[in-house]
Amino acid sequence: MVRRALLLVLLTAVMLSVFAANYPRKPVTIICPWGAGGGTDRLARFLADELSKKLGQPFTVVNRTGGGGAVGHAAGAYAAPDGYTLTLVTLEIATMHWMGLTDLTFEAFDYIAQVNEDPAGVIVKADAPWKTLHDLLNDIKANPGKYLFSGTAAGGIWDLARIGMLDAAGISPDAVTWVPTTGAAQGLVELLGGHVHVVTCSIAEAVSQIQSGQARALAVMADERHPMFPDVPTLKELGIDWTAGTWRGVAVPKNTPEEIKKILEDAIIEITNSESFKNFMQTNGFGIKVRRGQEFYEFVKQQDQAWKKVLELGGYLQK
């Protein structure tokens, strides 16, 4: 009986190895947890096209939206762990369970590779009275409750970026009012219309408004200055120890065979080294940040705990 069980395990391992060696043998789905036309969707479709060319089978993007990202992430996590369903996971996998939107956590995935990171910026109208970030922060300290910030839904990444920045600067997050919107695009419309005073969102999302002279970036929440706007200082340069931003990467359901994960990781890393990828990211204003599987997992794990603390600061969950 023991010998039969061992033979069965060995046979299963051999079959999985053969199965993986021929991967992919049929079309592959990439789940995008966000709507068509957005940044995550555009990136997902670029990767799908490149993976199709590289691995010889169609990779097709399916948008599964709703629940602040919970619907799409859950669809990807609970798919069969056979390599035929990938998910373009986003930062929300490290925040939405803390907010009670889902029971799903980052541990439901195995991580293939991170490909993107977009730091938050502090954006004001071109004719705003503040010439520097410190001008703005000093004004907020002197006039608590006066100014309106926006950029996404309450508890979304750009709201959390704002909370962390103010806390790191020694200012209560309640010193300004957050005006929820459907996203950065609407927040920027509100800013240019004079309905809010400041937008915190990625520099990538505000590129057209900044380049057209309608808006100005006072700072970027990153370790290094943004290559498209080298004159905009980082918070750290200004003495505020805080970085924040969104990110994207490819993940598969837990327990996907190692051989398949390696094929996918190697293919995606090769894509990120290509000129076509670099050109695509530059054209869209997306930041490039590449982390391989294990490093990506460790990063997401760290993010899960870091954002919990910020959500507590913002009053979005109980300590």
C-alpha cells in the first residue's frame, strides 16, 4: 500500500513536469481587476500581447471589476492553479481586506513578477498660492479644516498617500477634508474647476495637466525624482520621511506548479528588459519597477502591514 502511494506521488510529479514543460498548450486568461481603458487595463493588454508572441498561445485580458478591486482579485485567486489564469494584481490586494471589502489576502496568490510602480504626487492648480510643499503644509497648519484634497475614493491609495504624508509631516490627517471621487481623472477635473485645492495622485495620471501648464506638482512621494519632472523634489529631500504609490504585477493562484511559474517569470522579465516595454511605459507615463517572484512576494507582504497602519491613522479600521 505504501509503495503504491509512493508510485502515485511519483507519477503525479512526472505528469505535472511533462504538463509544465509543454506550457502553455491552450489560451491563457489575464484577469484585470479594473475597468477597460484605465492604466491597469492598458498594461494588462500590453503584457498579454507580448506574452502571446513569446509563448505561442493567445493571452486574453478579461476585466472583472467591482468591490474596489475585490471581485477581480478573487476571481484570479480562486481560479484553478494550472497557469491558465493570471491576475494583474494591484496595491489594493494589500488594503481591501483591512477595510472589510473581502476576506481575500495577498497570501492567496503566488507572485510571478512586479513590473510597475507609480509614486504619488502633490498636485495643485498652476495659479495656486503655494510655490513649495512647505508653503502648503504651513498653510494647512495655520488653517486646519480649510482645505479640500481629492484624488480617489475614501480609503483609496491616493487618500492613504495623503494621510501618510500629513502624519509624517507632523500634521493630523483631519486637518484637511478628503473629497471622494471615482479616481484621479475626476479629482483633477475638480481641481481645475476650483472645487478642491489639492489632488494627490500619481504623476503619471496628471502628466497632461502638468505639461499643459494647468497644474503644478509640488512634490513626489518617491525615493527618487520623477524622470519626466526632474525639478520636482521628493518628500525625503524636503525632510519628510514618506513614500507612497501604486504598483502592479503578475500573480497566479496559490500552488501553481513551480515549472509554470518559472516559465512565466522568465518570459515577463525578458519583456521588461525589451525596448518595446520601456517605450510603452514611457509613453503612458508609467514607472518601471521590476521585482522577481520571491522579492515581489516579500514586497507585498511588507505593503500589507504598512498600509494597515495608515488605514488606522485615517480611521478606516479599528486599532
